[in-house]
Amino acid sequence: MTWNSSRDSISIRRSTFTICAEGGANRLYDQLRIARDREQYRPLEIFGKPDSVSHSTKRYYESCGVKFSGQDATDLAKCISSCVDKFQSLYRSPVSSDRSLPFDILVLGNLGSMDQGLSLLQQLYNLPREYAGGIRCQVVFYSNQSIYFVLQPGKNVIHNMLSDQYLKKDVRITPLCPAVITTKGLVRDAKDLLTDFSNQIHTNKQIKADTVEMDTDTKVLFTIWKNKKMPSCVCCTSR
């Protein structure tokens, strides 16, 4: 899924399908300059205000039969809902080998202005862990500088932290509400640390192990700083 993104054609080509929010459609159209690629990787749907999509982009995708949707909810919420609906239809398909597998939604782009960033974080925090039919998904934001996602209550394990050459050794753990956390795999681990905006925010930590474990009693935002070489792959599990 694209969200006002650029320089992410590798991620687009690896995705099962693509959904665009507003100006993300322009970025996708401009990124894929070859007609064959534009046709193959066209989005399933474009959400947002019509005037945010350029005339040439809108004309091309309309000619391809791409659906344009309006403003009855936030663009991010509509995109994620559409992704979930699509995966539900895939898992119900007779050709699906394992309907219990979780899936990732990759959101490409930056947080934007302060109010936009806070709105995105609120939506990310309020996303359900499990959808109808037992389908689980991890929503990952992928910006020019970092990768960030919400860790669920309980034990979370993040793999490939040192072996992945595209990641820096810097991470940030930010509470979205008061949280008690315990970490393993950081240079300065925490044990039963209370962290919140009014007291102490647990941030800017260095990694010392390829696998990082974190226990939390509520949701927290986990940020990984990345190198600017090319897209990266991180695996996170929670239980």
C-alpha cells in the first residue's frame, strides 16, 4: 500500500497488491515510467480528494478501471480496511493454502506535519489486532528515515536487527499511553520500567543483539532507524 511515497518501486513490486491515498497515486504513476509496469502494478483503489490526484494520473487510472473512493473516513483507515477486505477474500479462496497466516500492510511515506503525524499515530494505535475470520495483520510505516510499528501487549520478538545491513543500531520505544516495559537485546535494557509522556519516555536505545525481545503491558510504538540504501525486511512476532 502506498501513502504519499517515493523511491519505493522495489517494495511495490514485492507487494501482493497496492492501494493509494490521495497524492500517493501521483507518486506511484511517476515512479513507474514503463507502460508495462504501470499496467501491472496499478492500484486496486485510490482514496481521497479528487483534486489531490493530477489530471494525467486520474485519466490513466480511470482508463484502467481503477476505483476512486471519497471522503467518508480518513484515507489511511479506508486503505487499511480495503486491504483487510482483499486479504479476507484471498483467504476464503479455495487456492489459499493457509488462512491462519498473518499479513503485513506496508505504509510508504512520512508522517507529515505535527497534526497529521499525531492523527496517523492515533489511527495506528487504534487498529484492531485481529479482524473478522481470525485474520491478523501488522501495519508497518516505512518512511525515508525509519520503520515504525506498534508492539502489542505481551512478549514481542523483533528479528534481524543486526544481520540486516539496511538497519542502523538505533531504536526508539515510545509509549502511546502509560506502559510498563522490559527489554532484552539492547545496550541498556529496561526491567519493569514505567514510561509515559508525563514522566519518562524510553527513547534512543542502541541494539546489541540480532534478536530484541520486549514485554509490555500495553501498546507501544517501536521505531527502527534505517540506512538510506534500499528497502529492508524486518520480522516481528508477538504472543
